[in-house]
Amino acid sequence: MEGTKIPEVIERHQTALLDDWMKQQLAASTLRSDLLPSAELREQSREFLELLRQASRQAGSTDVAAPAWQPLRDMLTRVSRSRGEQGFSPSETATFVFSFKQPLFSRLAEAYGGDAKGLAWDTWLATAILDQLGLFTTEVHQKAREAVIMRQQQEMLELSTPVVKVWDGVLALPLIGTLDSARTQVVMESLLQRIVETGAEVAIIDITGVATVDTLVAQHLIKTITAARLMGADCIVSGIRPQIAATIVHLGVDLTGVVTKASLADALTHALQRVGVSVNGRPARA
Amino acid sequence: MPALKDEMLPIRADSDIVLVRQAARSWSIDAGFSLVEQTKMVTAASELARNTLVYGGGGTVRLEALEENGRRGLRLTFEDRGPGIPDLELALRDGFSTGTGLGLGLSGSRRLVNEFSIESQRGEGTRVVIARWR
């Protein structure tokens, strides 16, 4: 960055800039004194200013992705993360950086005096840098959110596929929610895995908790049942509600090779008979 | 016939299909559909949204709440700018699929609704309109 007075201005007025900036931030409507004590805000501002001074002296361009800006970016990552956790909105976090423009611009104007051309150029450079840094905090904020969502999705994959052993040789898999392809894959694998582990002869797949059975869901079910059969286990599909039955018929899905039962209780009776356990008395109809 | 209200949703990812199903369900409930009618409409919406995504490369769905002579209904219009369907008659046949599915999505959804129309131009995209009345 040749011909710029930015590093020089920051160096000469570092303390005054910090005071101006703090005044600016404490007066702003986006100040969250409830979340961040002003002493901590001052410390963050001081560190930002110091790192900006170093970076602007070393950097060859306004591209904040360059290595010279690394310490400043690290510091902003830290600030953005902690503010995100404290409950700041992304724009409140970005305002931390943007609010430095006014103090810096007035010091630059002072330094240039009547040199309008030089001032315009330096103002442009400063804007380019601070805009990028402000947007960078927003990006960090968003990435942290995305990481949370990813983790929750993974947790749901783990949680939502319990294969339960209900009797010697009988497994039950209660399916709940949306059967999109990623989850169905996990469901299928965990059922097949448990069939191997327990040597089960019968597996009950209960779809009471599945809101919609469309052709993709039906196809996944058929594939799972076929795979289980290849391993020597029979599957029973239970929990087929009237509206689901009507829809499957209209869709034209062929489930003739599949043993289906209206309720889990019916499926369990059938499964117990299949493994040779006699049940005294029919289960009460729900 | 003017719609009582309408809304447009994007279909760009698997998660959008879930949102389309949820919207179809809540609009079906608003239209006063019975549980079977709701389920049929939601299932048809699920099939067509998936077709829009998988074969059309993504697109949109427009939901419209209708009322005609005191009857209430729901119309869904799926549109994509994908490669189009070269042979509509073949595509509507049970068991035909150019993908790996069961080949029942399009023909099955036609049986789940009261009104069904499909237009497709090669290289320009496909538009499927379905409606169900109380």
C-alpha cells in the first residue's frame, strides 16, 4: 500500500483514536452493555487497533486474506465467536469494525489538510479494508451457526434409529419423522447390523411415526426388507394407518410380498408365533 | 379463477422437499381436507417436488388456496427449467423411470388428486399442475 498515510496516522494518534472510537461505540444504539462490559470492549478495541497498525504497515495490498492480516483475522475470529455465544446479532458484531470508520476518517482528514486527492484515495483504502474485516466477522458468525446445525443433524441421525430387541429372535425398529435418503441409509444399516449381532429371525418395522409414505420411502422399505431376507430374517411392517394405506394403494406401490399389520401389537403377536412362542389371549385393540 | 392466497417456495435441496410437504399439509388443513385427503395431497406434493429436484435440477412450487361455488380446494404448480420430458405418455406409465426409483411418482400422483396436467418442452423445462377439492 504505497503512498498511504494510514499506518502513520494510526501510529501517531493511537491513543486518541482509541478514545474517539470508544466514545463512538458507547454512544451507538447497537451497544450491548448488558452483554459486554465496557472494560472488555476497550481491551478488544485496543487490540484491534494495535493489530491493524501492524498489519497496515506490513501489508502490500488491501486484500485482508493476505498473510500480513492473519493476526488481525485471528483476533476477529475470536471476538466474533465469543460475541456469537454471548448472543450478539451478526450486524451488532460487524458494527464493532464499521464503527471505527468515523474516527479514522476524521484523523485522516486532519493529516491530509487540503490534499483532497490524497484523502480520497486513503479513505477508499480504509473503507476497502474495514468493509472486508466487518464482513469477515459476519462470515465467522455464520460458520459457527452452520457448525451447530451440522452437529444437531448428526445427533439426530444417532438418536432417531434405535433398534430394540423385544424378544429372543425378534427386533423392532420404530421409525419416526421424515425418511430422507441419508437417514434411511443409517436406519437400514443399523437394522441389518443388529440382525447379524442378535441372529434375529423376525424384524418389525413400525411406521406409525412416519408422516408421509411416498414412493421413495416405500422403495427404501422394500430394499431394507429384501436385504434382511437375504440374511435370513423376515420383516413385518406395522403401524400402517388408514390414510397411509389409501395413499399407497393409489400410488400403485406393490407390497404384496411384504407382511403388513395395522398395529405394533398385531405385528408382535405374529412375530412371536413365528419364533414359536405361544401367546395366551389376543392383545387388546387400541 | 383468482386464488384466495398463494405462496411460492423454492425446491433446491432435499431439505426443501420436507418444507414443501409441511406447507402442503398445513394448506390442506386450512382447506378443510379430511385426513385421507391431506395425506394424498401431501404425498403427491412430495413425489412431484422430488421429481422437480431430481429430474428438473430444481425449481419452484406455487401453492394456491381456491374457492369455487362454495367448494374449497388447493392447487400446486411445480415448475423447473430442466431438460424436459421427451415422451409424456411413457413417463406417465406405471413403472417407467429414467432414474432408479419405482417409476410410480408421476403416475401415482395423478391418481392421488382430482386435477392433473403436465406440460413439458424439451430443453426448456416441465410444469405440473395438480389440484384437489373437498
